[in-house]
Amino acid sequence: MKTTNIMIVGVGGQGTLLASKLLGRILLEKGYDVKVSELHGMSQRGGSVVTYVKYGEKVYSPVIENGEADYIIAFEKLEAARWAQCLKVGGKIIANTQQIDPMPVTAGYAEYPADALDVLIADGVDVDAFDALTPALKAGSSKAVNIVLMGRLARYLGIDAEIWIDAIEKSVAPRFVEMNKEAFALGYNN
């Protein structure tokens, strides 16, 4: 069995760590050897956050190098562009079309590249771009974007929705379970 490499990328506060822990839990329960690693950077100040999830029969290192990612799950469109070089040929980027301005843009030192996803698509990158914020808000919170995106990823990985729902029930604070279950369903069925 080959090792599957997944990068989850976003901005501090978007829930990339919860998403990677949820995914790791599911993969462990399915019997895979799983490695999860996190890079925080300036995450508490809205900076880039990256988590690596690798799984297979035997995984020796959690790190994903350039050209190795089977999937990149981008919680924000500029993060998709920032990490696209890590995608392997034939890999897929699942990207939220939401724009979150980084500090240089907020401070007026740079402009946000609004066409970031269009450039990737024009370069032949397989991008599944969609608005994950609207279904997250429908579920009850903008913070549910992470679970909407996990719902979308679940379809590509072929892992049954029931397994994800069970993991959500075991991993999320009780008062947020129903919201997260709805967010997952909206991502999975969209």
C-alpha cells in the first residue's frame, strides 16, 4: 500500500489543528499507520499554519516535501497558492475561496493576489475551489470552515460519512457537536 500525503494549510485560528487531529483519528481507527506534524509559524497573529498528515501501511516521517502531497486542503485561497509547490503531479488542491488578508496587505505594503486560484488552474493544477464559508455560517459559525472542508475531503478519500460523524462526536466539545456534524454534511454533500 502506498503512503498518502495530505497537507492542511490555513491561517491561525481557522481550525487546521482540529482538522488534522480529526483526520488522524479516523485513519488510525481504520488501521493505518499515521503520522501528524504541525508547523505554526506566526499562527497566533494570523500567520500561516501547516499540518502534515501521512498514512499508509508504514509511515516513517510526517514531513511532506515539495512535489509529494496527494492533497492540499487550503482553508484560504492564498494559502493554496503559497503551498502549491508541494503538490505532486496528479494531486488535488481542495480550496476554500475565502480571502483573509495577511499582515502586509492589511498594513498597506502589498496587494492581495485575487487571481491566486485562477493562476493555479491556468497552470494545470487540479483545484476543487468552492465557498466553504457560506455552508459554515449556515451550520452556525465561520469557525466551521475546517469541518466543511473535511467533508469535501472525505468524498475524495472514500471514507464513509458515518465514520467522520463518530469521530466528530468523540473529538469536539459537546456543545459544538451538532454544528460540526451539520458543517461536515454540508461539505460532504455539496
